[in-house]
Amino acid sequence: MISNTHPLPEGVFDPAGAGWTRRRSNPFFDLIGPFWQKQEEDGQFIFAMHCTPNTLNNNGNMHGGALTAFCDQALGGTLIETLSRAEGQVGPVRSVTVQLNVQFLAAVKPFDFMIGRCRVTRRTRTLVFVDGLAEVGGEAVASLQSVFKLVKPAA
């Protein structure tokens, strides 16, 4: 795992040095992350992670499960940031994934820095639809679509 005690190898993109902020999402993601976020000039939040040695499959590329977990986090992060800003929400927006579709388009190689660019496309009273792309170096590696159910915070 890449952490403060295991820095990135020489020559690998350093997100912290490029203005990215580490985003704490959940204990599971800490196992495969770290997970990064950045706000672009247009106000859109984007999310990212490196393909680390602990995310590799037997072929030496990012495991589909790790890629899918990243996609779920990028889609969910987009929902949270978009709804929180739009509604001036006090406290975090709570949701659960009810549908997640990931179409794998290309392999993610070790130490690639993968970026998720997503957008909310529709909202009903209880459901939010989000889609996007995961990219490496400007090339799409996955197409993503999700449906989230908004839930009340636990009492």
C-alpha cells in the first residue's frame, strides 16, 4: 500500500504535489487507496487513485474489483459534492448504491493515475442518477453509470 511510510516510486505522479487532496471515504477504501479529490476551475469535483501493487490482478493490471470500487467511490463522491453544494446541506448527504454499471474499456497499468469525471444526470425525490468516465492520461478506461437511493442519517 502507498502511504506515508511507503512513498511513491521515483517518477510516479505525486497527486499531493499537484494540488490533489486525500479524501477519507471508508475503511475498505483505505485498503486499496488512497482516494484523491480535486476541484476543477469550473467547480466540478474529480476523484482519482493510483493503480498500486495491492490492486493488481494475476495479469499485472488493476483488478476489476478494485476498478469497480473506485468507480463507485467517484460516482458517490460526485453525488455528495453536487447535492451538498446545490442544497447548502448541513452535514453529509447519505446514500446507498442501488445499481452500478461499469464497462471496462482498457487495462489500468501499475502506478497509472486514474481519474473519475462524473456528473449527476437526474434526481427524483429519493433516487439520484450519476454517470461518468474513468480515465488514465485522458483516455477512457471505463464507462460508469449508477443509481443511488438517498437515505436519512442514522439516529
